[in-house]
Amino acid sequence: MAWTDAELRTYEEGLAGYYRLRAVHYDAQFQIGAHPIRESWAELAAAMREALAGRAVMELACGTGHFTGFAAEAAAHVTATDLADEMLQVARGKIFPRGNVAFRTADAFVLEALPGSFDAALAVQWFSHLPRARYAAFLGGLNRRLGTGARVFLADGGHDAARTPADSPGRAPYLKPGCEDVYTLRTVPGAARPFEIIKNHFRTEEELRAVFAPYGRDLEARIGRHFWHVSYLTV
Ligand SMILES: C[S@@+](CC[C@H](N)C(=O)[O-])C[C@H]1O[C@@H](n2cnc3c(N)ncnc32)[C@H](O)[C@@H]1O
């Protein structure tokens, strides 16, 4: 489907609006007891730490900072950004023992407005929300903002069925005629109506490579049980 600029703006405002309303409840998904997803978080954290060690990291769509904490364990510094101040407010209440995290409001599509110099970028559970029609704008913008030779680490979820129980009710994915994106309807307590959110997934490493290879060299692409991740150096 060819999106008009107005349709993209409406979708992206709706996405941020949905997360603004969810901010106070968002961290519940991370507060589960014994669950296999904990192993996946640990695997993801290890890959993230290796990729970002010693780097000045720009994190996009950081949400409440759950994954910021893993990155900050190894990075020199993390500037963690999100468009929703409601999310950042929760993140700012957390303790990052190395004191190397700063939070800023920023739109992941308007990175030229973000001050600072970075040699790495991180985004977790963000890419799946992008319409396929926006991949080039986002990934190209990231490369332009970082310059050549910077590390990019992107990770996102797999099948909804594999997500945590706290984060999965009523989320059957569906397609729309003529559209290449996968949608889910998400409800938030107090919201007048459900939000229609894109949640695209990658099923194979070949699919990951097809999307990310044009933007990076030394591309590592992995599909794990709950998450996929890619790590590459910008070209
Ligand atoms: C699924 S959450 C991911 C949060 C965090 N990275 C995590 O994995 O827990 C998606 C995040 O994208 C943020 N977001 C939505 N639109 C955005 C935009 N245009 N620019 C930056 N962040 C945005 C939301 O506020 C939300 O925090």
C-alpha cells in the first residue's frame, strides 16, 4: 500500500498516543516471575553489551528504560530518547548504577534535531511498529545521523504467542486487503476505542538480511526464541 503523508502522520501520532496512555502500566510486563522470556532478555542483553561496549549510544524509543539498563552496563554513555514524555518519566525514576544515562524527548524520525555525537544506536521493540513503507526513511535517517562506521543494534519481538502473559491478551494479528503490514488491535484502560497498531515480524535470518544489509557491513542477524536482533556497522 502506498501511504500518503497524512496517513503516516496519523499512524505515527496514534502509535505515540497509545504508548503515552500505556506508560504507567508498561513495566508490568517486565515484572514476571519465572518465565522463559527471562533467558531471552539475558541473551539479548549479552549481545547488546558486546555490540555497544565503550560506545556513545543514542537509544531510540527507549520507553521506560528496561533495555537502557542493559546497554548502560557496557556503553560509555547512553542518551536514551522517546517521543512520549510519559514513558520517559517512568524511565527517569530508575537507577542506572554507572551514572551514564541521560534522557531526552526525541522523535526517532527527526534525529537531526537531537544534539550530541554518537558512535552507536540502539532501539528495542520499535522496528516492528514501523510500516514497511517507512523502513528506508528510518534506517537511512539513522545512518545519516550517525555517519559511517557506527554500530547499530536493533532488536524486536517474535510471535505474539511467545510474548509474556502480561503483554499478550487479545492481540491476534490480522492483515488488511492491499496492505503489506501486520496489524493488531490494542486496548488501554480508559481509552475510548482500541488502537490499531502495526506489529511486523521477521521469521528468518534471510528476511532480516534482506532489509538491513543495504545499510550496514559486518551484519549479524539472529532470530532467537522471543527476539530477533541485528547488529551492523553503518555504511
Ligand atoms: C514497544 S515500546 C518499546 C520501549 C522500549 N524500547 C522497550 O523495549 O521496552 C515502543 C516505544 O516507542 C515510542 N515511540 C512511539 N513513536 C515514537 C517516535 N516517533 N519516536 C520515538 N519514540 C516513539 C513509544 O513511546 C514507546 O515507548
